[in-house]
Amino acid sequence: MIFLMDELVTAGRMRAFPIHVDSPMAIDATRIYAAHPEGSKVGLNSIGGRSLLHGKWVKLHRTRAESEALNRMEGPAVIISSSGMLSGGRILHHCRQRLPHPENTLLITGYQAAGTLGRALLDGASRVRIHKGEVPVLAEIRDLKGLSGHADAGEMMRWLSGVRRAPRAIFVTHGEAEAAAALAARVALERGFEVRVPAHGESFDLAPGAAGGPGPEVL
């Protein structure tokens, strides 16, 4: 996101503004990328060797006090606070503070599973529950696709192409029911593997030689 926003500023499509990275894990990852731009698929160093990830407009907030101080921030800015599907972490703190205000925009950049706060917001919820309280949603909610790190069905099939010896069974345990069933059917059709989509509460004995169990070779 920092790289994409820098490109927009450089192209003159938007003016520079403060970018606040408020996630200890994201900060650690940012420092690794900044220290090793040669390992990135995109150019993270501009002319003169300036790191876009540690530029003058990028502020890193590691401590809780630094995060809470963002509540007193005035003027245009971007807060990057990562958490899978808005299920926990500092992003909830920022959502509680900023969702009730129409001048704000929440830009969601990853997949949001059914039943999560992220999906509820994308589906147009007018009120959500955060930290045991009701929060009105007046901010603009936008979905930016294409930045998720999850492999799609095609990538999963390419990964499975390296499996030469058929496993005893493959369990599809991630994703929504319809998508999981579709992937299981595709794997069974194209590779001939035994594939199972476990139901809620269903159990399997994975011990080698267990009765009814698939044995040790399980994916």
C-alpha cells in the first residue's frame, strides 16, 4: 500500500500526506523489506537510495501509546493497521473511533470471510458491534481487490501438481462451504485424489493404520 500510494503521489494524481503504519507485525515486515529492497518484485528505493518504506511521510507506531495518540490526529492521513478480516488487534480500535464519521474511508484490501466484521461492513451493515458496543457505520467502505496474499484455486492446483504420489486423503478446511466443495471436486476430477470437506464437528483419526483413517500421508 505504501508503494502504491507513493506511485500516485509521484504521478501527480494525489498530494503527499502522512501514512501511519500501526501494527507491530507490519512494522517488523516493513523494516525487513526496507533493508532488502533487492528482494522485492517492485522498486522500493527511489533515486538517491531513499527507502519508500521509511520515507519522510511514513510514520511507524509500535507501542500502544503511539497507537492511541492517533485518535488526536487532525487533518488528512492514512492509517495502515493490519488484521485478518478485522477480527482483532488495533484495527478495531480505529474502526470504533472512525466508522461513525462520514469524512472517513475504510479501505479493505483482503478477503473477508462470511461471519466476520470485514464481511459485514462490505455487505453494507449500518451498525456493527466492536468491543461490546454498537458502532454506527457512516464512513465510506471500499473494497480494493487484488492485494490478497491467498492462493486461488489455480495456484492451489499448480502447487498440487508437484505431488507425484497420491496421498491417502486431502482435507479442504479453509474457505466458505461452496468454494471448498468446488475446489474438492476439481482436485478429485483433475488429480484423482480422495478429497474430503469436513463438516462442523466431524472428526478423523489420522494415526497410521487407524480404522477408517487416511493414514500418515495427508494433505
